[in-house]
Amino acid sequence: MNTHALEQMSLEALENARAAIASYPYPRLETYYTFADKTIIPTFLTRPISRSQVEVHQRFHTVRGTLDAFPAFGASMSMMRSRFARDVWDEGQGGIHVLPRVGLSDAQRIQDVRASAPALVGVALGIHEEEAFLGELFEQPNLAFVSIDIAHGANAAVLPVLEKIRAQGVESGVILGNVGSVEGFAYGYWLMKLSGFKHFVIKVGVGPGSVCTTRINTGVGVGQLSLLEEIWQFRNHAGCTDVQIISDGGVNSSGDFVKALTRAEGVMMGKFFASGSFEDEVLIKKDGHLEGILLFGMASSLVTEKRNYIEGSSQTLRAFHKDAREAVSRLREGLQSAMTYVNATNLNEFRGNVRFALNSAAAITEAGVH
């Protein structure tokens, strides 16, 4: 497709997005809240439900068909590679990792996919991928998703790589990210639709990550939970049943993961997964024992080898999981318990039954150890 055709597609996507937003009947939010600001109100149980009786898997459309998976996704950070992918997959009982692209050659990226087997994985893509690389990538039998990995996904610059993906015969399993508003979601949705995808995912979140400094340094981004609520409501009103949502960032506990899942089909995390499953370069050891983990954002100098901290920083973690399997277990147990508090046995019931309370500062303090 030539440049003129791509420009016309972008304009058509913009017109469709504006029409959808113009018909949206709900008032736009002026205040956006984070996961810490709201909690789920417990209701009642009309039937005896134990944690072991609830279904915590979500159905996704992958590059090769449908998949029922635990809805936890590993962020495509350079310290989370094939070792992490195998551990978080946990023999099919865990989540799915999106392998990184920054600082890796195409050959290394293909090798990471192969080394992750038997785990199903996603792969992060830039906007300038070679067709030969994409052809080899989509031949990998354990590839489930590809994720367009740019800071601002509501961007016409993604159209050329989307065209290359469609040329491989792929109609599903593509994740577009990230968006940080209803406008961005609507525009991204139509970029995907007009590119010919039948089922796809949009990743939501600008600046909520623990090592992301986008909001500090650029002033851009809003509270993650309210953003999810607003986009979820817009999607349902617009009847966009062919797109799913992944919440990206802001998760500090299994409770945050649970709250994100009330308004998203999947949740992407980096810091929460910090564990011995990360690459050796970030593991801090003493006398052979793991003592800490150096976590850094994808725009930090540790990744880009430049003094560029516009959207990335670093931190040393002293509290972490033994491995990614342990992290997934905590997520699963938290979700299972939450579902029993609102009379739900599956994720659809859970989302329909959840009501949130906005908490005061004192209530937020009360929620923690004190």
C-alpha cells in the first residue's frame, strides 16, 4: 500500500473515531483515580463458593485461534526473556509473556521464541520490522501474540507494520499499544479495523508503570483505574465486540491485578513479576543467594545506552518473588478470593457483579498494615 493510501486510511480512521466519540452519551471524566483510590464492595453469596470452584481463565484470539489462558501478561522488558516466559507459563496454568525487542537482533528475538517453548508467547514489534523477520516469526509454533510496542499507539505510524502483518495472512492475535484516552482508543480501534483485523487487543495505560516517568517528565497520562472504566464503558456502548483490552501498568499487588480485570480482559505487569526468573544481569546476589533485583524502564540508559530518562528510570527491589510461578500463584489466589466476595464463578459474572467504592485517604491507610 502506498503512502497516499495509508494517509487516506488514517483520515478515515480519524473520521470514524470522531463520529463514535460524538455519539457517546456519557459525560467525560474530569477526575481519574488509581488502583489505590478505589476498592471492591463485597456483596453476598447465594450459593456456597470456594476458591477452587471459580474459573479464572479468559478466552483470547491468538494468531492461530482461540486460547483460554490465565489473563496475566509479562511486560516486554529486556530483563524478562525466555526463562521468564517458561516460568510465567507454568506448564499452561500461568500467564503469557510478551518477549522484548529493544537491544536484540532479529536472530536473537527468534531464538528467544524458540527457547521459550513449550510456553506460548507474544513478541514485541517495532514499526520498522523487516518482512523476512516477520515471515520467520509467524512460522514459530508457540507464537500466540505480536504486540506493537510504541509509547503512543494511537498513531498512524503503525499502519505500515500492520500492513506487513496482514500480508502474512494474520487476522487475529495483534496487540496495539499503548493508548491513554477514549480518543486514542477509538482511533486505534479503527486503525486496526481498517487494516483488516478480525479480532485484536488494545493495550491501555500511559505512565502508570513503576519505573515509567512519562507523567513526571511530560505531564501526560491519567489515573489507570478510571481510564480503564471509561474506555470499557465506551467500548461497550460502541459495540466494539472484536477488540479486547489489556491494562498495562500500575499493579503493585494482586489486589491491583484484580481491580484491573474488572475492566480489562488481561493485565500486563513488570515490577510485580520481579523474581529469580529475570535475567542474570539484574539479579543482585550475595554468596550465591538472591538479595535484590535491579528494575529499569525501557527508556532508561541501561536499555538505550544513552543518557535518556524521558520515560524510564531504575530502582532496586528488596521484596520480590522466588520465581514467576510464585507470582502467578499469588495473582490467582487473589482473584479467586475476590470472585467469591461478589458471588461470581467466572470472569464475566465477576465483571457484572463488581461495584467500586471511592476511599478517603484515611480509608486507604486503613487498608494497609498499620
